[in-house]
Amino acid sequence: MDQKIALIAGAGPAGLTAAYELLARTDIKPLVCESTDAIGGIAQTFNYKGNRIDIGGHRFFSKSDRVMNWWFNILPKQGAPAADTADKNHEIEYATEAVIKYLCPECADGVTEGELRIAEKSDIRNPHSVIRNRPAPDPEKEDAVMLQRPRLSRIFYRKHFFPYPITITLNVARRLGLWNTFLIGLSYIRAQMFPLKDETYLDAFFTNRFGHRLYKTFFEKYTEKVWGIPCNQIRADWGAQRIKGLSLKRAVVHAVKDLLSSDFSKAQQERETSLITRFFYPKFGPGQMWETVTEQVKKCGAEVRMKTRVAGVHLTDGKVTSATVENIETGKREEIACDYFFSTMPIKHLVGMMTPRPPATVVEVAEGLQYRDFLTVGLLLSKLHVQERGKVVAERVPDNWIYIQEGDVRVGRVQIFNNWSPYMVKDWKNTVWIGLEYFVNEGGDLWIKPDQDMIDLGVHEMEKIGFLQKADVLDACVLRMPKAYPAYWGSFEQLHVVRDYVNTIPNLYLVGRNGMHRYNNQDHSMLTAMMAVDNICEGRTDKMNLWDVNLEMAYHEEKKS
Ligand SMILES: Cc1cc2nc3c(=O)[nH]c(=O)nc-3n(C[C@H](O)[C@H](O)[C@H](O)COP(=O)(O)OP(=O)(O)OC[C@H]3O[C@@H](n4cnc5c(N)ncnc54)[C@H](O)[C@@H]3O)c2cc1C
């Protein structure tokens, strides 16, 4: 009997997870088509002359053990200090042993046969699966390793640093001014006593949780930079997913709990996602995870075609029967028959390329979906020059990333890649590698700016807010990522029309972030792919469980705290 084929559009976290899970648990052959020349989608790592950029900064943290264990099975937790651990005095919980389950012996490249044993009973159905017990890897000696990193991100505002998420401490009150802090307190109390009834939009959502004055100070300008439209036009769903369960009261409670906690792991598991103070990170950034997964699935029988765009999805009798793929270099097109189709591409594109054409209402909703795009200016510096008010100039800062609150510059956030992993920077001791993040619109003024002009703008803005000096810039590059954020406006409210239509097609699976038009992090993007394969294994045709992922309450992988 011919082997069944699952065509997967996109080699990002969701597409590659689907490929891995299909190999692990079914006899279906995955064929992944990726339109670009990069593995990892938004979670790729861009390598510029040995200095690596992570688009947006990808913390590896999930409340789902299924996802956490999956990641550690690919890149095991570190068992020894990283290059900068002693230097920065980092506290790390080292692993001692790693138990790795490989899809097939070929994945365990360089491992002697004696070290491997056959996986007897496991979630992996693949008869070639093997297991290896080994000491946890030393990041100074091996590359396939997951680092544990401290999280620090702060807000830079009027030449002061403020904690992120905002907590009201004595220091913060001093920086804001005591009178201002008093008014913030009053405005918070007022919001608690007389909350706004209609929380449809973000301004009300933030005001009810933080008070109007704190919202104006710390949330309004930054959020508007991210989305490019006023907060009173952005639906609160984004805020609800972005800062799940967070409020000023909880932020204060967590700060106190943290100080008193004797069991860090437990405290961390129970914490709201926005407040996590340590996270995991691959030695060479998020792309390393997905490049490693790609290598493994290829060795175990998947095909991964790069620079190959899915250009058409064809249905016969209500099922996907083939897809047209196009080589983006040669323009050559080919129609490939498939038994299953996984889409991680933007819904707008998928619906637009389906034949026969879906009902007009479905097409209209898909076409109305909106996105926000992302641009990073990478700057290699000999040092920073951070002028915090009342302090000596700092040449280094401990943050992973910093929110730029000032309204008179367009840069939204600054990543300091040295602090994510020293291995992201070619010479981490003598240079500082940063990423200036701009939230933009594809085709807008910043998007179309020539790279050099964009670099000049970035350097100028950072000098203006007192962060660096032009003379310290050694090298620079620009990176553009279209459709980084699925927007919660446009036709978003009618997304159910598309969902209900695609759910009638039994072998079509919409998974991931843009694939479902949802603000999913890697873990939720992966879970949708895992659960799609669960459904195939269980013969389940109703796909509503995929759409329930990341709706916190209905999310069955969620830990009970
Ligand atoms: C600024 C920012 C910060 C983030 N921070 C975190 C974080 O800290 N932690 C975390 O876990 N997650 C984070 N995320 C989210 C994470 O990036 C996504 O959840 C994840 O990348 C989504 O995976 P995906 O496979 O669904 O989609 P994508 O990563 O978008 O991958 C989709 C792939 O499909 C390809 N494609 C599109 N159309 C086609 C086509 N027609 N044919 C073939 N290929 C196609 C694309 O080129 C892309 O490679 C962040 C995202 C952003 C934007």
C-alpha cells in the first residue's frame, strides 16, 4: 500500500512539530514546504557574521509539561555553567542526567550503538525509536544544549529604568515622583471601586487592572507603538493573552512572594506567564531548536523543501487532495497529491489559494484579517552608553530586553543578545550585540526605508534617549519579518466564519500562530500541531479542540496550580 502523505506548509515551530509528531506516532510521511530559505519561521535565528539575532526574543517557557519535555528531548538542559555564568554571577539549577528519546538511531548522530537502547513502551510508536541516558551536556563543550537564563526586562522612560511588569516599590515611587505616585494610587483605587463596565477595548482593560494614570504612563504609548492604532480601537483579547492574569495587585503580591519563597521551581510553575523570572534558551537561539528538529525529521523519512511556496490547495469532494507548490527561485510549479494538509501560513493566503473557491463570506473574512509586521536593526557596539538619571554611565546592562516608553522615538524595544546567551555573540566579552525593534506595517515608511537609512535612524534614536554613542557602532544589519503579529481587529471578530468552514474539511488542519490567526507563543503553536496529530491517531474529525488551545480555561494541557 502506498504511504500516505501529509503536506505541511511552513517550517516554523508548528509545521516542524507536526512533522515530528507524525513520524513519532503514525506511518504518514511528512512533506514540509517552506517558502523562505530559513528554518524556524518567526522563531528562527538570523546569523550575521557570527552574531545571531533572535526575532523578538524567544523565551522557552510553557505551563505544558508536554511541550517542555519535548523541547528538552531535542536540546537537553545544561549540566554545567555557560561561558558567562561566573562573570555574571548567575544562579542556575543544573541538570545531572538527560534521557533522550530519538525518533530513529540516525538522529543520535555520533552516538555509539552501545549507548542506545530500544524504546519499549512509549508515546513514540515509531518502531525505530531509541533511547539514550547520558550526563547533562556542558555548554562549553557541546552545542546541543538548553541554557537556563535569568529574565530581566525593564522599561526605559525619561532616562530612568522601571520594572517590567510594573510594580510599585519605593524606588519606582521616587522615580515617578511621590505626588505622582500618590495620584497613581488614587486612580488605581478608583478603578477598583468603579471599574469600567465595558472592557471590550484595551484602554478599559488596562485601566481596570492598573488604574487610568498608570495606564497612561506605562501602557498607552508602548501598546500604540506595537499596534500602530489607538488603544481604544484594539480589542482587549490581545491584552488578556499578553498579560494573562496580571494586575497591579498581583504584581505586588508576586514581588513579595518571590522574596519569601524557598522553593523556586514551585513558585515559578505557579506564576502567571508574564512574571516568570527564569526561562530556558537554546545555546544558539530559538532557530537552533528548529534546525535540530529539521535534521532529525529528515533523517527519519520526512522531506523538507526550502524556498518552496505552497501556491494552491485543491479540494475534491470536500477533502484536500493535492497542493500546488512553487520553487521561488525558478518559478517552477508542481502539483503534489496529499492525504492530509497542515497549514501554518496566514489564513488570508490559505483561503485565497483554495480551489474550488470557499463561500464568499469566508473569503471576505479571510481577506479582512490584519497583521502587524516587525523590523529589527542589529547593532554591534564596542559598548553601551546608558545615561540613567543620577547614575554613572553604564557600558553594559543586565536586561534581556528593554521597553522604550518614550513617545518621541519609534523604536519600541531593545534586545541585548549577550544576555540571552553569550554564544549569540561572536565576541561576547568585548562587544555588545543589540537589536532595535520596530513594529511596522509591510510597505509602510519604515518597511521600505533603505537599510542604511534605517540603521542611521536607529542609531540616532538610541543616541537621543541616552543609550549609546554613534562612535561605538562597529557594524549593523536590518531584518524584516512580515506578519509577525496577527491583529485582533479588522475582520478578527468574524474569524469563526472561517473556522467553521475549514472545520468541515476533514483532512485540513490549521495550526500555529498565523495558521490560526491567534497570538500564540511557540508552546501553543506546537500544541495545536501535536493535537492535530492526536486527532489523526484517534480518528477524531471534529477539530474544535485545536481552537480551544490558548483559551486558558478550556486548555486541557494547562497545569492546575
Ligand atoms: C516579537 C515576538 C516575540 C515572541 N516571543 C516569544 C517568546 O518569548 N516565546 C515563545 O514561545 N514564542 C514567542 N513568539 C511567538 C513565536 O514566534 C510563534 O509562536 C511561532 O513562531 C509560531 O510558529 P508557527 O510555525 O505557527 O509560525 P511561523 O513561525 O510564522 O512559521 C510559519 C512558516 O511558514 C512559512 N510560510 C508562510 N506561508 C507559506 C507558504 N505559502 N508556503 C510555504 N511556507 C509558508 C513562513 O515562511 C514561516 O517560516 C514571539 C513572536 C514575536 C513576533
